[in-house]
Amino acid sequence: MLSERKIATVFGASGFLGRYIVQRLAARGYVVRAAVRDTEAAKILRPMGAAGQIVALYAPVSNEALAARAIEGADVVINLAGILSESRKGDFQSTHAEGAGRVARLARAAGAGFVHVSAIGANPASPSVYARSKGEGEEAVRNAHPQAAILRPSIIFGPEDNFFNRFAKMAVVSPILPVVHGKTKFQPVYAANVADAVLAALGPSGVGKLFELGGPEQKSFIALIKHMLAIIERKPCLWDMPLGLARLAAMIPGSGLTADQITLLAEDNVVSHGMPGLPDLGIAATPMDLILPQYLARYRIGGRRSGDIYHE
């Protein structure tokens, strides 16, 4: 009976990573409450479970009463709520710091286990508002729910990602591909590995611990873009944009770049030496080359049918 199953509440469930996590929770028999800001967007989650197993609830982390309703009676709570840029000033603080602390406090009051997904680079002293709000969110989580597990992934890749897909789309239509802080290092981690880590962190190995999650390879920003271009067999001119021009571009509405992102990109985004990570949760990191060609092939000239190198 569904009523006898354990209940998991997932904030931000309809996002890129959330879909992987909901699917895994449903497979383990949880009734999943998808706590989201857009219940229509969450409809894609329903086929991942049996009838009535996955329920979408309007419950933004900024709303105390709605978040409490979503958590009430839950056995575990997972917080994935996050934004990459602000629609208005204060959105980072409201979502990453205040929202994370609120959900952690409510989860503890409900007696639920808690996993919070943050980001590598989270630091209350960071010059980046994004990273600073993430760091403050971690502090709020730890203060409100000391038994919580906190996970910090590097950039996450997978078929629905907003990194490789974004630059691949640009390479299809533009002869010039600009990057900012091209020497900055990243350690891309596969979405499925992160989802497995979240579920593993729900167990005893995650209680009260902090993990940084990265894949098996560290590459500079510009090296990652070159790698992507080799897969899709396109040759735009790569341009490591001067910071002055980048800051001017960030002032243009709709440019897809913000001043805070430029600040954030100045710091390497890799796992810190000695930090617990995927291996400590029993997970082997998946190399990029086992996954990227499967979904980037559609950006090649002729799409998936051209050539015979990459296949699903």
C-alpha cells in the first residue's frame, strides 16, 4: 500500500538533478512529494512512479507554511532549490540562505533526515553573491539540523544540463564562441552520480557530514569547450573574452552573463584536497566520455546520423 511507504519530500524536484533523484526514490518505494514553484513543470515526474506515488506540491522554500505542509510526516527531506541568477536583488539570499535554513529547521522539527545540495565554492566570505549565499545556506543548515548531510557538486553534466548544451547550441549558430576566465578549472560530475550520492547520504554514512563531488577529470573552462567542440565536430573561433568587455556585456539585459557570474568564474571549481567525496559514499565517478557523446551528437552537422563514432 502506498500509504504504508516512507515519504520523501524533495524541494526543487522538477529541476535537472531533481528528476534523477525522484526516479531513484520512487524505485526504492518512497512516496515522493515534489515541492516546487511550478506544479505544471513537475508533471513530467509522475510517470517515474506508480499512480499516486509522486505528488507535486506548490511549496517554495521562501514560504514557511507551504514548506511545513510539504514536510509534515516526511521521513526524509532533500533540498535542491537553487537559482543561477537573480530576477531581483535578494533572490540568492532568499533561496540559498534563508530558504535552506528554513527547510532544515522544519525537517528537524518533523524528525526527518535531511540532505542539502549546495555547490563547490560555497563560502560565506566569497566576493560572489551566489557563492556567499550558498555558504550562508550551509551554515544555516548546520545550525538548524546538525545531522544533515551537505553535498557540494562541481558543475553537473547530463542530457539536460545547462553547460555543455548551452555552448553546443551557441557553436551551431555562431562563428565565435566567447568564454570568460578560460583558465579556471572545473571537475564535471555526472548527474546520475550526484543523484546516487544524495540517496547514499540519506544513510548512516552521510549523517552530519560534508562531501564535495567531482568527476574523475579536472579541465580548464576552455579545455572543456574544446572537448565539446571535438565531439560535435564544429570549429568556431574560441575567444577568451577580456574581463573589461565581459563586464560590459554583463550590463546588457539578456546577454546571458552577469557580473556575479564573472566573479564566480575567477575561482577554480574542483574538489578540495582531502575532502570526502563520491568514493566515501561508495560511488565510482563516471568519465565524461562515456556520457557526453550520447547527447551532444545531435549538435553535429547531420545530427546523430552523421559518422559512426558515437552511439547510444
